[in-house]
Amino acid sequence: MDLTQKILDLKKEKKAIILAHNYERSEVQDVADYVGDSIELSRKVMDEKDAELIVFSAVDFMAESAAILNPQKKVLLPCTGARCPMAQMLTVDEIKRAKGLYPKAPVVVYVNTLAVAKAYSDICCTSANAVQVVQSFDADTILFGPDRNLGEYVAEKTGKKIIPIPEWGFCPTHLLFQPEDIAVLKLQHPDATVMVHPECTSEIHKIADFIGSTSKMCKYAKESNSKKFIIGTEEGILHRLKKENPQKEFIIAYDGAICPNMKITTLERIYASLNEEKHHVKVPESVAKKARASLERMFEIKS
């Protein structure tokens, strides 16, 4: 019996579901019940009434969000080393410092943050709904973290003053995309549509045909008449895009755009986590209660 079948049998036996982010390894995506972006997956679990165990194949903050939103379920992170470097950039001290300077400004934090940062925010947002979340406030000045590039994108779309916290927050993988690489690919593929993630720099935003979250990219690729796309986000999404659109061509804008933290989860680690029910994600209730409120406020905003 191969490892994939062992995982599927064990999953059924334990009434478990496996979630995989769009950036995970292709074989991990293929064994998952659901593939999507972080909040898409956490919300999916909330609708799964029969599941008793959740194996979240992604990075730390995503598993934390699933645990916060599903306190009655056991959430497992297959590898404790799967940490998002950007999520580590926004600390509670940074939020407190910014609030001291702008006491009347609402605090909007990207879901790509740890639970303790979410607990000190007024509301969370995703890359898919960040514009709508910021627009929901009457305030002209917003404290926004940790991704500076997403903040710049939101500022352009809303006309509001966005104060980044910290000033330098970024995703290391999305920073790898450079305008000249896309320019060369456009010369080679003049009929290609350029789709990029808002975590890319503003220089990349300016030359893109479409800017959106991974979930919005997948939706756009399905609905677009274009047959060829240049993709500016982590390369793991190519697997899903190709599966869902076999008649279309997808070209990564930079071959080295790989998040090592997303790729650290393997089938072997999923099996071990599921078999031993190890790496149980626990968020202290004092933190979870406040973070849950910020997440639930976000869900009330239509994107």
C-alpha cells in the first residue's frame, strides 16, 4: 500500500479532513480534501460538522486561525517548523507603538499574522478583501500590517492614509519578482495575461493585468478568455491552475519563487501527524477570544 492510500485510509478511520494551501507541494494538494487560501480553508472547516480532526497542511498562522475558529475540533500542523516569516514581523509591541502615535486609527491586520497580533487588532483582512475591510471604516488613517506592499495596494484603491506596521513588513517570496523578468516574458509571450499577488511590489502591480489573492487568481483564470498567463506568486499555485484549466498555459514569472516554509510539509509528515495526532495547535483562550472577534468582524465584510 502506498503512502497516499495509507493517509486516505487513516483519514477515514479518524474522521479527519486534510486541508492544503495553494502553495503546498503538488502531492500534498492531491491528498487534501480542500485546497485554497488560508481563510477559505478555515471557513470550510466551520461547515464540516462531522470532522473531528483537522490536518492543516500550511504554515503556523493558518493552523492557528483554524483552531481559533473551530475550538471544538482538534487541529494538527504536520510540521512545527512551517512558520511564515512575514507573520513573525508583526509583534504586539509594534502594534502598541503605532497605537501610541495614532491613537484614533483603527488597526487592520492581515490574516498572515500570529494569533497574538490578531488579538490586538480591530479587524483582520485577507488579500482578497483588504480593500473592502479598510473601506468599511470612516477613519482616513489606518494602521495596517504586516505587509507593506499589500498596504500600498490598499492605499491606492481606497485613497486612505495607510500607516504600515512595521514599516518594512514583506513576504520574502513575493519580493523576488522583478519587473524586468516579466518584461522579458511578455516579449516572449505577447498574448499572455499577467496575474500577480498584491504582496508583490508596487512596480509589479503597475505592469500587471490582474492583481488578486490566490483564490481570485484561480477564479479569474477560469473565467478569462486568455489562454496564457504569466503568474506572479508562489509556484505551488501552478499545480491547481493547471488542474482546473488543462487547456490553458501558465508560466511562473520567476522560477525561484518558492516558499520553503510551505514546502516543508510532506506526505510522510502528514501521515505521522495524523497517525500519532501530534503537533496539536493550541491557542490560549484569552488570546483566541480576542482574535476570534477580529476574524468574525472580517467575515461580516463582503468582498
